[in-house]
Amino acid sequence: MSDETPTDELVEEPASTSQLTFAEARVLGCLLEKEATTPDHYPLTPNSLHSACNQSSNREPVTDLGTDEVEEAMEGLRYKKLAILVHQSGARVPKCRHTLENKLPYITAGQQALLCVLLLRGQQTAGELRQRTERMHPFGDVGKVESALALMEEYEPEPLVTKIPAGGGRRVVTYVHTFCGEVAEISRDMNPQSVEKAEGSTWREEMETDMNSLKNEMVSLKAELEELKSNLGV
């Protein structure tokens, strides 16, 4: 039996998403990421969520959101039925949890991993997405990533991602999530040469990915340690 008590009333709704602000997208991405990569520390305390939003690894762009901005974004997600606050026995503060499953009940684990990385890092190639979802959901090859993305483009009643064709400085196809509205040459200013390199996984890229993953875990553990010290009055 779960020791979590929701502070919000869960209401199942059709799989339609309201347009998110940048901060809301960042918060939702962090909740999805931490659920998959550090389940022992999920749901997140407000302090841990704030640290996750501003961590320097696996984020693009890197941000310096204030605690009030993260709190406001969480409130926005709660209003849009994409997150709730839960009370856990023994916890001093309510914790933050996403409820994406209520909006998108048929999304697969692989598609959720892709959506998470797109929310956290913006416009990316299929090759980049394959590398960056490895810890959450390993894809056998880029073709399987592209197949999952194609289904997300056709998701009903609204597409979850949009494909941006090569051209205009891009030599390969890229993808971007649709949770923040219409896509009109948004996200990052992509260097064509760096995109070409990202399509092929090299030992250096794999090593950098592993290092970023370790940094990610260290940031989360540090936040949890600081919270534990605070609770113990150390």
C-alpha cells in the first residue's frame, strides 16, 4: 500500500495538453527524469526540484530559476492536471510528482523518455535523442527512435512532437516537443557540423554522456543530503 497521500484531487481527462510556459516544461521534464533515473528520491521535495531545474548537466539551456519561479511553474502544472503534491508518511513537506499518465494514458516508456529529453534539452536529432535517453529507455538503434517519434507525431488528439526538416542551416532532421505551442524555428541555434557528429556515437561522446549522468546523480544526492541535514537540525 502506498504511503503517498495526494493533496490534489486527481481527475482523469482526455489526452490533451495545455500550452506550457518554459518553466513549466522544465519542471515537468525534471519530474519525468528523476522518476526514471533516481526513483529512490522520487517524488521530489521542492528543494530537490529547484536543484534539478538548474543543474548544469543534461539541460539546454542551463537556467538559474528562482525558487518562486519553480513554485509558480509547479502550480501551473497542477492547474493543468500534469502534476500534484503528495504527502508521504514521515516527510515534513509535501513532494512533487507528475501525473502525465492521466493526460497521456497510452504513451509508452520509450516515448516518455524521448519527451523528457526534449522537454529538458529542446530541439535535437534522433541520434542525440538515442544517446540521451539511454539511462531511461535504451533504444537498439536510431531507426527505433525515429519509429517512436513518428508515432508521437501522430498522437491523438494532439501530436507530441514536430519534425523539423533539414534546411536553413540544418543538414539533418531534428525534432521538438509541442507542449509550448507552435514551432517556428525555435529552440537552439544548431551548428550543422556538431549535428552531423551527433548522429554517429563515438567513444568520446559516450564517455561525456556517462560523465554527465554521474554529475546528474551527484547533484540529486547532494540536494537530498542537504535536506536530510536540515530535517535533523545539523
